[in-house]
Amino acid sequence: MSELDERVLSPKEIREKKILATRQNSHEKNTCLREQEASLKCMHDSGYDRDACSKYFQNYRNCRDFWNHVIKDRRRNGIKPYLPPVSERPALRKQYKDFMPWLPD
């Protein structure tokens, strides 16, 4: 066994592994997977210093807020599936750009 295999994982590392092992680890189900992975990578790289990763966390929250808004709108308008397929997402980002100026291009 290598040293990495023998190393005891911290509780934060265990949570991180559980998150990555869930079904939410696909772009089809998790619209903010890229932002989630970036924040987890930042935490790992910074030695789990939350202050150093605050921009990544805010970006993830913005992403979740955006897609929750889209899902609510689709549900309200009777559009199914509520979570849009990956192929429709770029068009929705452009459509909602005026309402959410923080949204990147």
C-alpha cells in the first residue's frame, strides 16, 4: 500500500468524497457541478481555509440560485422536465441574463 492509501482522511475529506460519489456527480443531474468541483478543489488546495474560497462559494450559490429560479419558472409555466436538459441550458442562460447580471456569458 502507498502512503496515500494508509493516510487517515479528515471528516471534511470524507464528506468531500461522499459528495463526489453521489448521483449528483453528473452534469445531467447537477447543473452546478463545475462550480461545486471548483469550490471543493479550492478547499483542498487551501488546506480547508473557507475564507480563501469565499469567491468559489459565492459562485456556487449564484449558480444554485439561478437554476432554482429556472426550475421554479418552468414548474409555474407547466414546462417539463423542470430541470432542463443539458442541450437547452446555454439558451436558458442567455434568456435569463437580463434578470441575473452576475451570470457569466
